[in-house]
Amino acid sequence: MSQLASSISELDQVRALVYQLLSSLFARELDDVRLAELTQPQATAFWLQLAQDPVVKHDVQIIMEQLSQIHNERQLLELAADYCGLFLIGSKHAPTPYASHYLANTKEVLVFGEQHHLMCDFLKQSQLAVQSDFKEPADHLAVMLSYMGHLCTHASYEAQMAFIDNCLLSWLPAFCRQVEQQDAGQFYQALARITLYWVKSDKS
């Protein structure tokens, strides 16, 4: 057994699961299946555990309340509309979920920019690829969070912290601010704040 494999702890596995959960919530709109998963007892226990942290308690409560209040297709579509308005329309003032938009020296909405190519290299080095049914650039936040989840159990601590510093915290605060400014529905701004806090806490 390799030194890395033998050093993977239960904590690393939990960290990976949290990153994958956050990734899935930014990847696409919620549907009936995902809603059921997020409100089942195991998921509720996770949200309650996360709410023990006073910094994110209020935001976790927002997410839990909004999920629990979805009882029909219309309410689910309203949350889906929030997602589309924030992350899919791609207007100049929308909180686009692509790292290149925040790190490039331009005010234009960049798609398949420098950070996309960098992430493609990271994925290739790890023998990974963006799923074929996910038609987004590799520097989409969902891809980067998912990759960080992979690193939690497949890379050294130094490599993990370098990715957080250089590829996430370099633009995540700006993204979070834009979501807070644009999300009238509160669900995604709460999710953005939780994500930013999680990544910062993972680094500290």
C-alpha cells in the first residue's frame, strides 16, 4: 500500500463528500430526484451537523427551510428559474460560475478561457474528464469543487492546499459577492456563502 493510500483518513473521506455535495448543487438545477436525496434523513443529519457551526448556521437554515417548503412542481421550477437566472443566462452582471471570468483582465464573460485549459490539464494529469453530459467549461465551479473532492483522497496535503489557494480562493470570494447581490431567492447566496466558508475553513 502506498504512503498516500495509507494516510487517507475518515476526515479526508468526509471532506471529499462535502466537496462533491457542493459541486452537485452548483452543477445543475434541482430536480425531483435530487430534492428527495437532499431531504432524506441522512442528508438532514448532515445539514444539522453543519448548522452546529455558528458562522453558517443561518445559511444552513435557509437551505433546509427552502428545501422543506418545496411540495410541488411549480415550487421546484421556481428554484430552477433562480439557478438559470444566476448561472446560465450569462449576462454582464450575472454571477457567472467560471473562474476565467474573474481572473482574466477583461470585463467580458469568458467561456473556455485560460482557467478552463488549466483545469483540463489538471483533469488529464489525474486521468479524469468532465462528464459527457455536462456541457460546461472545465473551470466551472462545479467541476473545480468536484476535482477538489478527488484531491482530498488522491493527492498530498500540499497539492490540495495549493489548489485551494491558486484555483479556488483566487476567485471564489468575488463570485460569492456577485451571487449575494443578484440572488433574490436566497437559496444560492446561502449556498455560495457556505461554499466559501467551507473552502476557507479547509485551508486554515
